[in-house]
Amino acid sequence: MSLQSLNPATGETLETYPLTSPESIPSLVDRAHDAHRDYRRSSFTERGKYLRKLAELLGKNQRDHALLMTREMGKPVTQAMGEIEKCARACEFYAEQAEKYLAIEHVETDARESYVAFEPLGVILAIMPWNFPYWQVFRFAVPALMAGNACLLKHASNVPGCSLALQQLFDEAGFPEDLFTSLLIKSRTVDEVIANDKVSAVTLTGSTAAGAAVAASAGKFLKKTVLELGGSDAYLILKDADLELAARLCAQSRMQNAGQSCIAAKRFVVDEAVLPQFEALMVKAMAEYQQGDPEDDNTNLGPLSRTDLRDDLHQQVAESVKRGARCLLGGEIPDGADDGNRGKGAYYPATVLTQVDKSMPAWSEEMFGPVAVIIAARDEEDAINKANDSVFGLGAGVFSRDLERAKQIATYELQAGSCVVNDFVKSDPRLPFGGIKQSGYGRELSYFGIREFVNIKSVVVG
């Protein structure tokens, strides 16, 4: 049994990798557990040295790692370079902040002394997606390792090269042997790993269906989970918004990574007083993203990661149009899309849909690709209601010149884990990241994230 690495821009097979043998998995978990038992006693200073070395290695080999990403899942190479830089910044951030985030907290009680301590849980299994194949892993692994845990990585099946490269990076940075282990396994093997009594917790970034399955499996064994799942982020364009700014930033968010981002702006709920102007500006902004070779530094729209996902996206677009949506831009699979020539492969063009209502997939489902969905609203209240009318709750935004009112909406009205005003949602190590509703639970990043996989222990001295 093996995993194939395919280039989505050309359809060519890059490499074939043997799967981790099922017989070896218990031993690999044992070794991770043994590595954790020694590592948990290491100092924050020592752990920080490993992270700083990791950041150094990323900087030295930035383009090589970026090209691996580009060839396995299609991300434009300049965006992949940015992803590597973000991983390095996260290493530096947690090397500086982890000790403060996990410092003992003294509490006044009737006892002689009372305090709260933070201990690592043990071996953490991470099930990670292909869309940000380095950043998603670093986002969980860096704080988990700084907290004293060991990490097992089950990466997406279409990025096995990235998975192995990540293990090599952590090994070269000097982390103890077996502390970070990549498992090349199929999804059906995940339950077996979760069931192992030496796996303490599970984190997953992926679809809502995958999250529900993993949560159910972990729940049988009462194991902690953190889930970052799908999103259909709504951005309110109020009638007093700077429309040119809104269109530019909304298109930038929507088109990052060919639209394959959980936190991309996806639904644009626009006050009907400015709807025609916003539609025109959005079409203009989206049209600036043209398909090209993702290894070319000038390309800003690469292919989707797989042709089956591209076909699913097109079906959502076609069904929405069939039900009455109007397509203002794109909406067609390129001619000869599977010929393997430049500009073909798993490509899909920048697309803008308007006149979208609740009967359509474009409203209710996550559109995981370069498709902007415009929804008309009668007024501010209607816009808020339509933004919240979703099973998802990952991110949201408000564009308005009235900053105080926009802040009120972002803080108290929009149902999402992250909200922005006159900008778009981005993950940042300094801020907690995660969702509500079917977008998951738990938080990554900041001190909230590093405390997800620790035992928060009360100690009382009589």
C-alpha cells in the first residue's frame, strides 16, 4: 500500500511513498510516549532553542519547502514562501512567550498556599489538511511541543512529501528522537491510533464531517479534542462602507490559496443601496486573479489541489445558477482542463455569483475555491441576520466608515470565533483562533491555544 503525490497543475505523479505499516504503529506510539516522558522535564529555555533552530532552518531552505508545497497541492510559490515565513515567526513567538503563558499562577485561598500549574498531557495526535500543509502543522505542533508534549502527525493523503519533510525539519532542529513523528496512514487507520491508551488527545483541522467522526472516536475513550472545521465566512458591506477598499480586501481574502481556506471571506452580504457598485468593483478585483503556473513568481491563482474537488466546486456553482443565481464572472471549467498543459490541470477561474438565496448551495455550503458569493440585504439588521444564518461560525467581517458601530456589530452581533472591521480574518500567533457551531471548538494559538493540551492542575498546601 502506498500514497501518491500528484502535481495538480499538470496531473503528473511526483513520487510514490509506502504507507506506515499497521504493525509498526503501536511501537511508534510507544516511542513517542517514551520521548515525552523525558522531554517533559526539559526547561523552556531548552525547548526554545529547538524552535529557534527550526526557524533558522526554515529561513535557509525557504524556497525549497515552498516549491514542495506548490508541487504537491498547487499553492502559488510566492504564497507558499509567505507560509514558510509565518511558520518561522510562530517558532520565534512561542520560544519567547511559552514560559510566561504556562507560568504557575498563585491564587489566594484559606490554605497556606494555592496555585495552578500546567502540565503536558502526553502524546497528541494531529490530523491535518492539505491546504496549508506547513502552517497548519506548525500551528498545533509549536505550542504543543513548547508545553512539553509529543506529536504524532497524520497529514492529508495528497501531501505525503510535505509530511516527511516536516519530520525531517523537526529532527534537524534537534528535538529528541521520536518526539515528532509523521505517520503515512489512511483515514481508516486513525481510529486505531486514537484508541491507543498512550495517545492523550487529538486535534483536527478539516471538514465538519471529518471533525464529527474524529470527535465521536475520541469521545469513546474520553480523550480531549480540538477541532478547527469548515467555514462560510460572511462579510457585511454596509451602505457607508469604503467600497473600493472592501472589494479589494474581500477579493484578496477570497482568493488566497485559490480560495481553499477555511477562513477565507466567502459570502458578501451587501446593503442593497450599494449593491450595484459593489458588484462591479468585486468583479474588477476578482478578475485580476488569472490562472497560471504556480511555480511562476508572477502567478496569483494556481490550480485547486485535486480535480475531484474542482469538479465538486463547479457542481455547487452550476446548481446555484440553475436555481437562479447570476454568474458575473468565471463559472466554467477551462477547456481541456485535464490535458496536463500549463494553465489546465485542476484549475478553476475566479468566479462571482450574485442574486444568491437560501435555496442554493452557494448560500448554505462551504465553497472551497475561488468563488465569491454576493447576497443582497435590505438594511443593517437584515445583513446581520443573513450573515448569521449559517451552520458555520469561523470568521466574519464588517466594512463601514462608522468604526464604533462596526465594532459593536463585530463584538456583539456576529456569530463567529474571529471578527474583523475593515480588514479580513488572518490567523496570528498572538490571538486565539477557532470557531463555533459546526466550525468546531477549542482554540489554537496565543496562550489559549498552548493551554488546550495541558493538565490545568490545582495545588493546595495546607
